[in-house]
Amino acid sequence: MTIAEKLITEGMEKGMEKGIEKGIEKGMEKGIEKGIEKGMEKGKLEVAENLLRLGMGIDMIIKATGLSEEEIRKIMN
């Protein structure tokens, strides 16, 4: 193997390693974002459920939580 071939091979290996690292990093970021979104959605549903128990109307719950009427009605069932 010539020096040039060796350098090319090393460069390709380093590039692949960096690509894998970036891919893992992006995957973790997306996973964290999805986890946060799911947690926020679950929190909204819990708040809506509590407000329903307290007798608050659906229109007010929609305004307070940002949930749709359909989502709130699912909680009621």
C-alpha cells in the first residue's frame, strides 16, 4: 500500500467515524425531543382530566390546555 493509499484509507475511516458520531448524536437529540413532547402531551391530558373532575367546561379546558375537543372527549370516556 502506498503512502497516498494509506492516507486516503485513514481519511475515509476518520470520516466514517465522525459520520457515525454525528448520526448517533442526532438520533439522541431526536429521541430526547420526542420524549419531552410525549411528556408535555401527557401532562396536558392529566391537567384536562383534573379540570374535568373539577367541573370545568370543555371550552375552557381547550383554551387552558390547547387540546382538541376530541382529545378531551376521549378522556371523558
